[in-house]
Amino acid sequence: MTESGAGAAAPMSREGVDHALRGLREDKERIAASLLDLDGHHGNRLLQGARLTGETWRRWDRAQARLATLWRLFDAYQRVLDEAGELRDRRSRPDAATLAELTRMLTGPAVEVPGGEIPLERRTLLGPQEKRVTLDEAVATMSAAYEFVAGEIAAADAAWNALLVPLEEAEESWRDTARLAQSLDGTRHPELDRLGRELTALGQVVRTDPLSLVRDGRADTARLGRLRAALDRLRDDLAAMVDLRDGYTERAERIAARLAEVEEAERRARDVRDAALLKIESPGLPETPPNAPVLRERLAALEALRADGRWEELAERVADLDDAAAAALERANRDLLLGAGLLDRRGELRGRLEAYRAKAARLGLAEDDALTGLYERARELLWTAPCDLRRSTAAVAEYQRAIKACESETRTRR
């Protein structure tokens, strides 16, 4: 059974037929070029060669069916054009019957639609009913199928483009990390193995079902990013262990030198504290604990870990020892500054007192009994051990104010 339009079209003129044939042949060439481009597209080749699963397989299966129908419909479309061209070429001046037939072929339902595209309800016991469409309708059907297939290819290609590079980078990071782990002790690393299993599973999804990782039109690379970051951290940790193994002697020497600084700083802090306790009344200085000997014991204990090749534990202990040495040095230096600050404060008050005494002499006030009494009181406080800094500060300030008052009075009299 052949489908037909509402009514037969009026026969076209010879010029009309020739014009229509030229346009349709140009359309055919463009369609053929587009189909060949689609066939050679990088994403199409990837889909054709991949062992797809899941969402990507379901979508590509539908797209392949549409693509196969598209090619069959294009063949039927091309046959009608070829037959029309051959009919036109038989006579330079076709008669009315030929023009009518050409008109039917170029404007009527002359293209047989592939049987697989006929819905079940339109088939009979003897098979699917024949369905024919016009050349223009065939182009519209092919265009819709092409857009669908091209969209699915582009979606998969975009997903692979977004996912494969970070996947390969993560896999390279895992290989680098595995080589470092192997170089340390030759045994498997539990965390590395766990990340490897997760990466293998995710890599399988990326390579066989990339569309399952697309969210809101974009490939979700967050999980790959987290894996890569975890691998990079582990690789950095293992690299640090390798560096520690290869340069342990130099590292231990640097720590020993730092501990010598701690020991010296603690000694000086204790000496200054002892001096301050003798020279300053109620200094309130903390007692500097002797951290250096304990830290030296910890340094000596590291050698056993090194001998056993326990690099991860060794790296942790070395880092902890570095931090502890830095903290002990900071504590000792802080205590030293506190003690030295009190002694410096006493020295500064002594210097200020003598400077104001010299000023009093320049002003002709050296024999002033009141000023002399204030000076003697401040001097006694400052040169008495232990020195009461609070009272000494007040006494120097009182002497200073008295000199300024005398100086102002002298200027007023002048």
C-alpha cells in the first residue's frame, strides 16, 4: 500500500524540473558530507570502539538505531533522485507524461521509509505496510535523526574530554606514588591500595559509561579531583619519607644542632632568672624546664626506627621532634627575654635617675635639699638588692616631676 497526498500536484515545466533537480542534488551532497563527517567524528569512533555500559550504552544503542535508519533513508532518498535524474536525462525535451512522472517523484511521496520505522499499529499480518514520504519530508526526518545522533555523540565526547584527562592524571599520580612506596619497603601500602581500588572502579565508569557522570549538562569531575588530591598528599608524604631516608644523617645533624641551641638558650634563661631573683624583688619569672636532655633522648631513639625501615613512623617522630625543639627554643628565648627585661628595666631606671641628677646640676639645683632627698631615696631603692622595681619606678618619676617643677618656677621668676 502506498501513501499519497491530498491531491496530485500540477506537472512542473521542464525548467522547473531542472531547477528542482539542481537544488535537490546540492542538498544531497550536503547531507552526504554531513553524514560522512558524523561517521568520522572522534566521539563516534570512541563510542564505536568502546565497551559501553549503563546509561551511555542505552543512549548509544538508541542513537545507533537512529543512525542506521538515517543511512537507509538516505539511500532511499538518493535512489529517488538518481532515478529522477536518469529519467530526465533520457530526453532533452521530455513529454507531458515524463514531466508528470518527474513531478510525482520530486514533489510526491516517492521515498520509501525503511520498514523498521513503521509503527506496529500500522503493520499487517503480512508484514509492515509500505510507507512513502516526499523528498522534503525525508530530509526533515533525516535532519531530526541527525540532530539526535549528533547530540548523543557530542554529549559523550564532551564527557570523555572532561573526564579522561583528570583520570589519566590521577592514574599517573597513583603510579608515581606506588613507585615511591615500593622504593621504601617493597610492601603494599593500605591507603594506596584503597585509593587504587577506588580509582580503578571510577576509571571503569569513565571509560565505559561517561554519561552517568554528567550532571546538569556537565561532567562531574569532583570525585576524580578528590582522588587526585588524596593521591598527591600521599605521594608527598612518601616522597618526604624517601628524602628522610636518603638524607637522614644530615637531618639528624640539623636536629642535634637545634637541640644545642635549645640547651644554650635554656642555660642562659636559667642564669638570667637566677640573677633576677638576686637583684629584683618578687620578679615573678617562670622556671625554665630542662627540655634539651629529653629531646636528645628522643633523637637517639630514632635510630632504631631507621634501622628497622619504619619510615612512616620515623617521619612522624622526626616532625614531632622538630616541632618540640622549636617550641622549647621559643620558650627558653621568651623566658630569657622576660628575665633580661627586668634587669634592663632596673638599668634603665638607674640611667634615667643619673641623667635627671645631671640636669638638676645644670639648672643650679644640685644643693636643693628637697631634690637631694628625693634623689637619695630613689638611688637607695635602685642600688639595693633585691630591687623593688615598682617603688623604684615611682621614686624616679617623683624626682623627675620635682625637677620639672623647679625648672618651671625658675623660668617664671625670670
